[in-house]
Amino acid sequence: MKLDFLQIGFQKCGTTFLERNVYPTNQEIVCVQAANYLDLERALLCKLIFPDGLEYDQASFQEDFVQICSKLFGDMTCNGIMFEPFTFVYQRRFCRKNVIDRIKALYPNIKIITFIRGQDSWFLSHYSQYLRSGGLLSLHDFVEYQLNNLDLDAHYIDWYPLISYLYDSFGTSNVLVCLFEELKISPQGVADKIFSFLNVPTSKINPEKVNTSLSSYSMNLRRLLNHLVRFDSGASSYSFRRDIHNADPTLHVKLLRRFIYSFYKPLTNVALDKIDGIFMFKKKFKLEDEQLHKIVMRYGKNNKALSELLSVKLEEFGYPVT
């Protein structure tokens, strides 16, 4: 099976835009979003990513993986898999180093693509996703919870340790690190950088925005609606909708899933988008000065090291640097 590249993490860094508007425009690339193929998602999560060192069975994973991917890829295209949980899974810790080492053992010459984003901007986008997924906390409480609970997501966005290890493992020529901020400014320019990295001809992409964030007014209303019907991160886990472990839920849970994900959630999200459009609400949430200071103190030093590693002045793109 021919596999040329992986697009790994991180959430809220432009993955959906690449999936919809970049890779499909190039006829020489076949890039599969693993989350859209349940058997592939299960194999990656349950046999590659989550098992600890005593549970991991490389031969068993590889057998399943090759069988699944042989149906998805051909020999004449540049083949890739995009899957954020290679290095990022909401509200669950796992050993990212183990995952990288396992990928290296399986595909030592594979190319890696990843995107990063300024931490303050990331927190705001993460909060929007949290509300859309049923969250109940205010922005203040959410950010405080993230910054002070070591089991949650804030450790993922200290980009430097992971990127430096990717460089050490695969070599700088086989790892492409792009900025979400550059993707917003020049989506075609970033796409051309990706195509060049993959050694395929360029193609014209679709620059239309995806996943536009709600105004602060609609986000507050979203939070209120979440209190009426508690689900996902508001009451249980992010896996409530999609069970990758193939468990058999009760009839009550099946009906609740159907109601929430077929009716309540999509209809309320569409309504909130329309409210923003009709009333032209533009006001967005902002982080408090004290929380911005905490973000600088937590990420600034490693962001400076990452600037040197990437030869990019990250502070010019709004990244906290000390």
C-alpha cells in the first residue's frame, strides 16, 4: 500500500478548510479524512493511538490498516490521511511520543503536515467548539479550567515539544509546519506550499471560509440552549455521538442521540447562524487581561524557541513570546 503523507493535529487550526477546499482541488492527491471512515478511525484510535506500550501490537495494527487503506488508495496518486487525533484528542491524554515512534517504525520516510495557531486565538475558537458541542461553562470559567487542569487540552497547544520531536524523528525536509494565521491571509499561498512539499502540481483552491465563528450574542444563546438539553461536553464525553469502540448503547441513548444530532443541535446551530446574519452581529468574545498574561507565562518561552526552530517571527502573527 502506498502512503505518502499524514496531516496530523491540531483541532481548530484549519483542518476542515483543507479537507473541503484544498486537497479535493488537486487531482493528483487522494487525502482521506479518517474520521469519515469508521473502520479506519477505529483502527487508528484503538490499535495505534490509545494502546500503551504493553498493549500495542504493531503487526496486528498493520494488518488491519493495510487492508482498510488498500480500498481507499491507488498507486498513481499522492496518498495521505488527515486525522487530528494522531496528536490531539479533546479531553483525553495519551502518549504522543509513542504515536510518533510507531508511525516512524511503520513509515520511516513518510511526510508530515501540521498547522499551529496563536494560543489566545486557539482558546477562543476552542470555546466556540465547546459550546457547539454542548458546553455549559462561561468563557472565563472555561479558560481557567483549561489552564489549571493538567488532564485537559492546554498542554497540546504548547507546540514546541511536539514539533521539535517531529523534526528529530522525520527530518526537517519531511515535516511541513504551517501557520493558521497565514492560511487566513493567503489560503492559495499556503496551499501552494503544501503542493510543493508533496511534489505535485499546484491547483486553484476554493478560498471560501468554513466554520465561521458565532458572535458573542449567539454564543451566549448557544450556552443557554445547552442548559436545556445537556449533551456531549456539557454532561458527558465527546464520544457521546460517535462510539469508536463499537459498544451497543441502550435504546434510551440511541433515541437521545437521534433527537440531539438529527434535530436539536443542527436546527439550533442553523438558527444561530441566521440570527448573526440577519442582525449583522459582529461582536466577538475576548480574553481577560489576566488570562492573557497567564497564556504568555505558560507558552511564551517555548514560542520563542519555536520561532528560532521555524525561522519565523511568531510574535508578528500574534503569538505570545517572551
